[in-house]
Amino acid sequence: MLNKKPYLSGYFLFALCSFLMIPLSSQGCAMSDTHAADVQPIDQIHQILLKSTDKVSTNEQGELSTEYLDYLQNSLIPPESEAVPDEETEADENAIEVKLSYVRPMSGGVHVLQVEPAMQREAAVALTDTLSALDDVEYAEPDFPRRRR
């Protein structure tokens, strides 16, 4: 039997080929560079990931206690030095007061903590190194933002 509408098969072939020609970058999988720059600076760290040892207790939801967060916050304060109070050291001038707040638990005993204010990458690495040096912290690392590939 003959197909009475031969132009329909040609239309479907054209439609199929046009969909195959659309580049993947136009599907909205990633933010455009201009929009990403408007939202937040690329090198700012807003969160850190922290895995505590098994000795640290959590509540029923798996969240860290406020006492433990206070302990982490106090561990970031440098000890008082024996220096003369009028003398300013270079470390004191560059020191940034950081506030840690709890965001959520993750799988594997990892916890997400928010850092306020946002930090540069180098400062965030130094902060997580300080936290990793504590006896009851298995590891801490900055939650680096994902970049467009």
C-alpha cells in the first residue's frame, strides 16, 4: 500500500535532525558565566565539611550538639600571648573573626558547617587545618564551590 502523505515522513526526519543539532550547553545544565559572577564571588568559601570521631555524641537526628559547636568555635580563638598589649602583631591584623553555625548532617558522619563571613580559599584551608588538628575531629575540609566545566 502506498503512503498517502509522504511529506509527513520528511517532516519527522527534519524535526529529529534539528533536535540532534542543538548543543548540550544550551540545555540549561549550568549557569552562564555572567550570572554566576553576579550571584557570588567564585573563590569565596561559605561552608566547611567536618567529620568528628566516634567519641563525639550526636542527637537523634544525627546533628552535633550546641556545646560541641561552641567548643569548635572556641578552638578557633588564638590563645592569649604574653606580648605587650599595645603592640600589634601582623597575625592579629590579618585575623578574621569567624562564626561557625550548623547546617545539616550528611552521610558517613560528616557535618556541614556554615562559615560567616565567607572566606577566601587560603583562609578556609587554614581554618580547616586548625580544626583538623583537634583530637576529636577526624578531618575538616572546605566545601569548595563547583565550577563550570
